[in-house]
Amino acid sequence: MELLEHFRMLARYNRIANDRLYEHCARLDDAEYRGHRQGSFGSIYGLLNHLLLGDRTWMARFAGGGASTPALNTVLYDEFADLRAARMETDAQIEAFFNAMDGSFLSRSLPYTNNQGRQYEEAAPVAIAHFFNHQTHHRGQVHVMLSQTSVAPPSLDLHRIINP
């Protein structure tokens, strides 16, 4: 599988995995959704907001913007329904972006300043790999947090989602 096709597969996986994860998170009451848990950003609420923030930041960079990095704990949407709608819209944009991408994009460099003020420049393939890895990493953390509630987490195995 060539690199572009691999990234397109990951964009599709991202959308489906997020749909499954949000479907299960929607079953939580507000206290469980916002409740403090061990792990990054302290709650399912915090993690889901961070994940959307990261995706939007990297997508802005892929589009030629996103030179600065917002605070990583920025809450984009306080209400779950609003966050879910924004997640679905962003995932559709991610999938469309990668489906339209041509090979020349992979030769680009992406300059940015991280949240600590350090300047970086990433080769596009490395940045894209990080983008998808970041998503998977934090979905896994939400999966663990869900397992600590009365709502069982969904299966998020890539090979079962892409080839059901």
C-alpha cells in the first residue's frame, strides 16, 4: 500500500472510530462524562476536547496555517452534543482532505510553534503520521476511561473497522 493510500485508510478509520467512541460516550450521564479520571486532561470531556483541538490545529497546518499552537487544555465545546457535531464535521473534512491529497503534498515541510514557544519544522509524512498516531493514542485513553464507567467501550481495532 502506498503512503497516500495508507493515510486515506487512516482518515476513514479515524471517522469510523470516532463515531463508535462518541456513540458510547453519549450514553454517559453528565457527571460520568465530566468526572475526574486518571489520565491526560483528567476526564473524558477534557480528552475529547483536546483531541478535536489537536486535529483542528494539525489540519490548519496542513492547509498552510496553524503556525501557533493553542493551550492544549482548551475547551472548544462545553456541551457534549455540540462537541459531537463538531467532531463529525471535522472528521468529514479530514477524510475529504486526505481523499483529495496528491503526492506533492508529501514533499512539503510544515513550520509551527508548539505550545511552549519552540519552533519546529516537520516533514509532511512525519506530521501526518503524528496526526493519526495522536488520535489513536487519545482514543485509547478515552477507551480506558470508558471502561471505568457503566458503559462498555466499543471495539476500535483498525482491521475490524476497515474490513468488517
